[in-house]
Amino acid sequence: MARHVAVASPKGGVGKTLIALQLAGHFAVRGERVCLVDHDPQGSCLIFGKVATNANVELPFVPTTAMVSGFDTYIHDYPPGLADTYAPCRIVVVPTLLDAASYLVHKRGLRHFQDLGLRVIPVAQRVRTDRKEQRDLLKHFQDGVVLRDRALYANCYGKGLTVASARGLPHLGLAQSEIERLAQAVDGGGK
Ligand SMILES: Nc1ncnc2c1ncn2[C@@H]1O[C@H](COP(=O)(O)OP(=O)(O)OP(=O)(O)O)[C@@H](O)[C@H]1O
Ligand SMILES: [Mg+2]
């Protein structure tokens, strides 16, 4: 049976699309047939597909706006906000930035996703430990998933690559380990 993973948050600009792309790249390079479903009218995943085409990069996954059958794993990139249903997803990845206002909204989002019966994977996003406010909020993510603020992620987007298939860029190994950890959390509790 196919696995469906949502990436969603009540907040905009927290890295949902980045995470959806990186997860799609990771699972695809691991050998799964991956479909990236773009639910956002901004079409950021589709734009990534165009960037890749222009850079002569063959994407290891298929970005689309419609549900297409025949894939092992579907990653669903949602626009900001809370929907009434994320069916057929049973897992949701929920990124947040580490500032007080974002974290409050994030917690409201977590309650909503839990009420819908989804398995929730919170992710601390764009983390900078040189900032005290972030260090304090990071305590809520002990043993959780943390993605640091890395120019590499945006650089990869501009090249039509994900860190799983990029080569020879600075800090690549560190970014790959972060995404690996995220993928393990998604793999963690079944479908
Ligand atoms: N860990 C990170 N390090 C550096 N830059 C990042 C990181 N995560 C996201 N970004 C950058 O932050 C910006 C917003 O990310 P992204 O578009 O993925 O957010 P989003 O939640 O999908 O936004 P929207 O709500 O508009 O859909 C992008 O320019 C992205 O490249
Ligand atoms: Mg987005």
C-alpha cells in the first residue's frame, strides 16, 4: 500500500516546501517511486520542477498537482493554514521557526493535527543556536528533528537539486544527516 505524508503548518514561510522537496529527494534516491503532490496554488514544487528542467537535472521524483496512482510514496506539500482533512495522509510533518509567536501558532497547529488523528512530526526549522530565544525553544525538540539555517538548502533549490542528489557542496554531509534524521522519523511508526 502506498504511503502518504503531509507537510503542513498554520504558518507561512516555515519551510514546508523545502521539507517536502527534501523528503521526496531522499526517498527517491533510496529507490522508492515518489510523487510530490503540490496542493499550494503558488505551485512552489512545480516551479522547482521547472528550475530542474532548465538546469538539465532529471528529478528522481514526479512533481504534480493531481493524484496519480502507481507510486510507493506520496509527499503532499500544503499551503499555509489548517485544513479539515489531510486524507489519505496519516502522517504530518509540521515545521516551525523558533520564535515565540511562531511557536505559539505551531502548538495550535499540533493540537489540530492530533485531533484529526494524524501522527505528528514537529520540526524545528532554520535553527540558529547563536540566538538565545532559539536555544530556549530548542529544548522542546530534544530527540526531535532539527534543520539548521543553511544557505545550502536554498542553493540546492536554485540548482534543481535536493541534498540527497547534490554533490561536492560545502556542508552537504551535515545537511544530508539532518534530512536522514527527518526521514527516519517519518519511517518510524508505520504508514
Ligand atoms: N533550513 C533552512 N535554511 C535556509 N533557508 C531555508 C531553510 N528552510 C527554508 N528556507 C528558505 O526559506 C524560504 C521559505 O521556505 P519555504 O518556501 O519552503 O516555506 P513554506 O512554508 O513552504 O512557505 P509558504 O507558506 O509560502 O508555502 C525559502 O526561501 C527557503 O529556501
Ligand atoms: Mg510552500
